[in-house]
Amino acid sequence: RDAAFGVARELELNRMERCERCNGKKAEPGTEVVECSTCHGEGRVKRTQRTFFGQFQQVTACPTCQGEGQTVKTACKQCSGQGTERNTRRIEVQIPAGIEHGTRMIIHGEGETGGRGGENGDLYVHVGVERDKTFSRRGNDVLMIAEVNMVMAALGGIISVETLDGTTDFKIKPGTQSGVVSRIRGAGIPYMRGSGRRGDQL
């Protein structure tokens, strides 16, 4: 029923984030970030190798600055010069109305830090919908079983039927056979993306 009409869920995340003390710069606040002396700020180094087949040149990330082109004089005390730290956060995610079991939601900007000043990645939320004791689902329609006695089936009458919106009166036609499927229009699952339409209840 939460999936039918939407619900807010709080999630706990354990993720790498930009260090709050140094803001990801890796240096202790008030100290300098300097040009890497190994690569002279380029972030890469060239290595020349002589072989039997000739001379080859290989370009790799600088081992001193890991390709960033700069180093710190005094590493940040909080993150030990990594620029990132692992934190636990609680965020609220809005599950949209009409969502189905197995749906994957993408929450932009709630993933781990991009590093080197980049934007945060995305969070992928895989939604599982629990079974309901009364209803099952087929597309945007909901299905349920209403049991009536033989006299009601033969002569007809009014029964109280549970729906996603609460209980409603439902007319049993005289001579109704077991297994007959009846329809309550618009009492099913709302269609996603705000169309305003709903499925039926069978």
C-alpha cells in the first residue's frame, strides 16, 4: 500500500565523503599546497626504456602526487592527507506512487565523493515491495478474493469489500458463479509519472 501511494523512507549510508577539515585539499588548514617536485605540476612522468627492438617511452601517473600535480607540506590531521573520510549519513528518499518490486531508483549526488574536487556520484536504490495480506498486483490492477455464501451468490446482495482507499459496498448479482471476476474501476494502483490515472480492482 505504501508502494501504491508513495512513501518517504529514511536510509542510512556509509560512504566516502570530502574531508570537512581540509575540504578535500589534503593539506592541514593554513598550510601550503605546492607543485609536485617530481612531475613539476604535470601529474605524469615519462620513462624511457631501451630494448633490443629500440627505445620506448612510457607515460604514467606521477607516483609522488598520484597524478594531481601538487603535494602538501603538512597533511590534514583529520583525513591523514587523503582528502576523503568515511562517514555515516541518514537521508530521506521519496518512493513514488505506483512503484513496482525490483525498480531501481537513481538519487543524483548522493553517492560517494568524486575526488579531486569532482561532484559526488549517484546512489542506486533497489526497491523491494512486500507482499500484502489482502491484495496482489498485476500491472496497475490489484486483485483480491471476496468470499460469499451460497445464498448470497444465488439471490444477490450487497457485501463490504476492502480497497486501497478503505472499504466500499459492492453488489453481488443474483446467480453469481464461483470464480467470476468483477471490476471496481479506478480503485487500483496509480500510474507513475503523475498522469492521474489508476488501474482497477479485480
